[in-house]
Amino acid sequence: MAEAFVRHAMEIAENKIAMLLPFYFLEGVQRHSLFSNPDWPVKAVYVFSRRPTFGEHPDHSPFGSIWVVWDRSYQGSPKIEWILETESEAV
């Protein structure tokens, strides 16, 4: 479903898109076109240093997550950065 959201955003957004996605979204032949689209170059991928937890329910286990930013005006190679969080900062 995430892929459909990104593709839809590329149809309706004007300048920038930022999506919170599972880390595994970077994998796959089918999604490669989302990362190599000349109309929507990837500006940055931000990797969480810790797996965030979404919700407090026991079934909501943490999973690897990334922010991906597409920017129509960006030129150059995508940047990869980490969102660092120490144990003392974790909620």
C-alpha cells in the first residue's frame, strides 16, 4: 500500500514529498522506478537509528523505518543520514 501512496503523491504533489516508510521499501525491482524517476529525484533518505514504536498496543512491535524526501528541484545524488536517538532519549 505504501507504494500506491508514493505513486499517488507523485501525481498530485507540486514540489516535494516526504514519506515515512518501512526500511524494506528501499528493496525491490518494482519500486526502483520511484527512486530513479527524473521528475522526482530523491533528495534524502533518513534512517532511524532505533526502530520506532507506533502505538502502545503489544501487537505494535517496532520496525525499521525511514523518511524519504523527493524534491523536484533537487540536483545531485541522494543523501543518506541517520536520525540518532540514544536510549535516554527514547520514550
